Amino acid sequence: MKHTFKLSVAALALTSALSAFADGEAKNVIFFLGDGMGPVTVTASRIYKYGEAGKLTMETLGRTARVKTYSLDAQTTDSAPSMGAYMTGVKSRNEVVSMDATTKAQGAFRPSTDATTGVSSAVNNCTTTNGAAVPTLLEQAIAKNKATGVVSTARLTHATPAITYSHICNRNAEYDIARQAVPGGAGYNAALGTGVDVLMGGDSRYWVPFNTTIAGKGRPDGRNLVQELKDKGYNYVNDLTTFNAAPSAAGTKIIGLFDQALSEGHMSYELDRNPALEPSLAQMTAKSIDILSKNTNGYFLMVEGGRIDHALHGTNAMRALADTIAFDDAIKAALDKVDLTNTLIVVTADHDHTMAFNGYSHLGNNILGKTTDYRTKNLAKAADGKPYTTLVFGNGGAAAQRKDVRDDLTNVDTAFNKNYLQDVGVMLGGVGSETHGGGDVMLFAKGAGSANFKGTIDNTKVYTLLKKAFGF
């Protein structure tokens, strides 16, 4: 009994020590969000780059969990409430950005045309009777004097990055979202203190005044938010040259807006990116860490692979997989730079998509190719006698491959043509795109505080665990 008692006391002491260590274990947190990166996208991307037996960098992280993604009002979430759950711990309605559960987005997207410029924009419908802001993890990090960064291949005012630094009742009011990031300006989010240290993503249209040279895009209020940020000490970067020239010293602030894909308003897809003009997500991640790590109090960095989602919406599997690999390369870049004894890295997705992996192809068949018979390696045939691709989508919009009589794909290059669009099961009306999927997503974690990420958890629980790791 004497020995048992000593063992029990020792065990309790160890448990207590480990518990205390877990709270506040992470000085730094890097949160990676692969927008729309469901389990099938992860698997297909692994095979695309490394083969069936290979591993993505994210798959080498030691802890895993399964995350439920539903929003307050929908089985299938959009990016805003899902990312909001990760960053605030609050379930909100679709399209709502970092606001509480009483907030309604419906009716907020009312195009308002400026009489001078002719620019239409969404009107924010936040009122004293519609919702209240809830604090984000980034704001809480600033309150603890930590450095902060937001990096995305999507627009900086798009739902996922916007969640970290702004509060609005409808994600479409992007002119209002942008002004929340400018210290001291009208509409500024005061919880950001002197401002987010690193802001990098696509599209300057919401940050600069209306100008006919940018195809009628620009702010109808005439404000030049880029100049206002520069006046506050920010370094403005808009191509690889200015990006590389930007300092990484302590206290550096950066606003990066990359417009190489102007027609889409985001940064380029990885397969279309000009590496001489536009930084990769890995380069932006590494630069951000170099800057933020100079803060002796630590930092919070959010990195989004935003264009994975856009390619999936377009039923364009090749671009989706390539952007997932670029996202995975950014994770590797981070791992190469950080000390995991004081840094937590979490990788997950905000929602799934309807892409499916089907058939019984032979081992080694190109994941973007046509399905084969694993015994003969000959093309497998559908009921109509024609071959079909291994990756297909449950639904798709106007550009999708959904015809009453399917094309014969026998001599069609589906594996190496980046513009090929996979077949879809259900054709959606109008100009709609493929929808999100409502399935659970994967989470990978490594480093300080990562042991708590396990099991099947709600997306709001992720926030709780991030906050616990930070000790907030």
C-alpha cells in the first residue's frame, strides 16, 4: 500500500504538471487553413504529387482530429461562419463575419451604386438590433502584445482572412471590411491597436480609390487605404521585387496586395502564377515568420490557401490539387523555420466540397486521368460505354461538364490539361458554381499544445484549444 500511495502521488503530480504546462505552452501559433480542402482533396493531392504511398507535409504532423463544420443555420457552412468558429469559438450564421449568434446576414447584400463612380458595393447591415462583435484570436493576441499576421492567396477582404481582423454582418461588404484594418481611419477596428503587422493577399480594388484604369474597380468613397497604411509606417508590396526588398526587422509592418490575377480579384492559381512576379504562399509564409518572430512576446499567424476552394467551385481538379500542394509547401516552409517546443502549428479546412474519388483504377494510375480496370489496366467504361475520370463532382455550375449525352473521353487529355473540368452529377441552374460539401474535415497539429487536438470535435472546440495553448 505504501508503494501504491507513492506511485499515485507521483502520477497526480505529473498530471498536474503536464496540465499546467499545456495552458500557455505555445508562445507562437500558426493556423493554416486550406479553404475547401476536404478529405478527398487531401488524398488526391497526395497521390498527385507523391503517389499512393507518399505523404504530404501536413500528414507528417503528429496529432490529428476530425472536425464538424456545420454553421448555426445550415448543414453546409460557407467560409465565414466556419472560420469564425475557429477564430472566435462562436457558431454564427452563413455569411456572418466574427459576430454573435443573434446576427443575421440575410438582406445585407444590397448593391448601392455610388453616383460619381458608378461602383456598386454591398451595404453592411449591422445595426444596434442586429448582432454584436465577438473577439477574435488575432485581437486577443494583440491584447497580449503579440505580433500578428494574415496571409492568403484570396482577397484580403475575403471571408477567411476578414474573420481574423474585422466584424461585419455580411461578408460581401468588402469595402467596409478593408477600412477596419487601417489604424486611426474612419471605421477602424480599435481592437487591432496599432494594426495587424503583416497583411498579404490578393486584389487592391477594395483598398484604393476608384480609377477607370482598373476597370471601374476601386473605392467609391475615394479613400486610398494603401496610402493611409503607408502613412502609418506600413511597407507596401505588390510584386516579387518589392516583396523581396521589404525589410524583416523587428517592428516591420507590411501591406501586400498582389494583382496579377486582376480578372478574378485573387492571387493567381499556382499553375498560372508567374514566379518572377508573384510570391508563392510558401514565400509569404516564410517572410511573415521572419518578421513576426522578432517580437519577444510571440506571434499569431493565419495562412490561407484560398484558391483551393475556387478551383473546386469551378470543378477544376488539377488547379485544386496544385494549389493544395502549394499550401502544403507553405506548411513545410513554416516547419523549417520554427521551434516546435514553443510554437503550435495547426492545419485544417473550413469545409468540404463535393469532389469524389471513384472507380477501381490500378495502382499508379494518374489521379487526374481516366479510371482503369485494376486487373487489365484498360479504361473502365460507364453504362454508356464511355470512359470516365477518377475524380468527379457531385454538382457543378454553368461551366461544368454535365450533358444529356456525355462526351467520349477516350482521346481527351484529362490528366495534363489544367483547364479540363471534371464531370458533375447534378447540373446547377443559373451561373452558380459547385457547392461546398457538408462533411467533416481533417485537422493536423504539431508542436507546443498539440496533444489536445484529437477525436471528433466541433469547429468551435478548435478555438478553445488554440486559446488554451496560448494561455489566454
